[in-house]
Amino acid sequence: GAGVSQSPRYKVAKRGQDVALRCDPISGHVSLFWYQQALGQGPEFLTYFQNEAQLDKSGLPSDRFFAERPEGSVSTLKIQRTQQEDSAVYLCASSPGRMGAEAFFGQGTRLTVV
Amino acid sequence: GNSVTQMEGPVTLSEEAFLTINCTYTATGYPSLFWYVQYPGEGLQLLLKATKADDKGSNKGFEATYRKETTSFHLEKGSVQVSDSAVYFCALSRTSGSRLTFGEGTQLTVNP
């Protein structure tokens, strides 16, 4: 595709519900990042994939958060038993993986937990 | 750990005014520095970057210089336009292409 695509754009979940957020990176991009952006704040790193390997998950806030990229392309961020503090915009970014290469961001998924 | 601090916003200017958005950072070694922009309803876009001390990044009339001695990367533009209205984020990464650490963002509104 032309850019990084995220779906859904908006998600409302009841507290305790599980959600899955999808990211379609730019074709051929090796690196994929997930960030969480709370209202009025800058994005915070969650996790990083190089192809299908999750090389860094140090930013995941709890064991309720899980991310996968099984075939090295599409990635899914799953949040189990959502809580109100999970309400945020979740951003996905991909890059070719070369040193100095720019990361391209999707428009994000706005998650609201009620 | 790494951190980025931006000047508090929001910032409101008249068209053709001079813009400065301050950014300072804390990091070990020599990080790469970035400014990203988020226009209403759009995703984050890279505006400019600098990868070593004294480098100047520039794009669309915006400039920022990597100052190691003051650990700063202030964004400037000589004459802003209404179309520059957006949220601006300063960011760093340990190496260019790796995970980013962002500042809080600064909302800029330019009035005609």
C-alpha cells in the first residue's frame, strides 16, 4: 500500500473486553514499532519487531498487552481485559530497517474504554 | 534513561511571525534528533532530523541545529503560515532508525 494502514480507526470497548488492533506496514518494511499516545502527550514506545522477531517489548505496560507479527508483515496489538487507563491512540510505524531510514507512521487507532 | 523536554504550549502566532519551539534532551552518547509534525486528522510525519553535533536539519522553511553543548534542538521558522498550524514533537533515538523517545508536543496555531 501507499502508507502504513491501521484499523480500526476508532474503537470503543467496555471495561474488561479484549481488543485487537491491526497494523499493515509499508510493503517490504523490515522494522515495525508500536507506540501509545495518551491525550495531550507524546507517543510512548511499546514494542519493536524486526521481521517476525519481537526484539524489544520493554515498553508494554502490563502482561495484558501482547503484540505479534507472525509472518513479518501485518502486526496485531492485543489488549486483554481493557481498563480505562488503556484509553489512548495506538500508533504503528514501519521503516526499511536500514541505519538512518525514516519511520513512517499510520494514522493510529483511537481506543476509548468505557 | 533518555528523555526529551519541549516548551509548554499552546503557541499562537500571527501569519509571518517568527517561530521558535524549544527542545532539550537527556541521553547518553550521541543520539539522533528529530522533529515530527502532526497535522489535524493525519499521522505523524518526519519534518527534519540531525544525526550528529552541529548538524542542521531543514525542511519547508523550518530549521533546527543539533547543539551538543546545550543538549538542545530548537525548531525555528522565519515566517509562519496558517498551514503550519499543527502539533510539533521533538524526538530522539539512540541511532537513526531505532525506537523514538518523544517530547510532550507543542500545539501551534497560526492566525491569518
